[in-house]
Amino acid sequence: MTNADDIKDLALSFARADADREEAVRELETRCGGRRVAAVRARQHLAEELEADAGRVEIERAISLLDDLLGRLPV
């Protein structure tokens, strides 16, 4: 499992559990070690899944969490 897969799965887990947004984003940031690449790849995978199966709320929430995470990480 790649780091991006780990981040994707964690974001989905937080989305399904309707976890506290701030805590979820902090944990995702810790898990990716501040590296954008893993977060970007995780978001891309989720976007592809959403395109194939539109309307899945947990994927939309997970993408939103990753968007918040990417907003915190240096470019």
C-alpha cells in the first residue's frame, strides 16, 4: 500500500465516521508527513472513484478533507 492509498483510506474513514473536521485534517497532515504528493495522489484517486460513481457522499466529504489538507501544505 502506498502512502497515497493510506491517506485516501484514512480520509474515507474520517468521512464515513463524520469525524471532527479539524482533527481529521490534522491527522491526515501528520500521516502524510507534510508531503503534498501523497495528498494530491489520494485526491486524484478519490476524484476518479467519484466520477465512476457520482453522488457518493463519503467520497465528496473525503475530497473536501483533502482539499483542506492541501490548503495547509506548502506548495
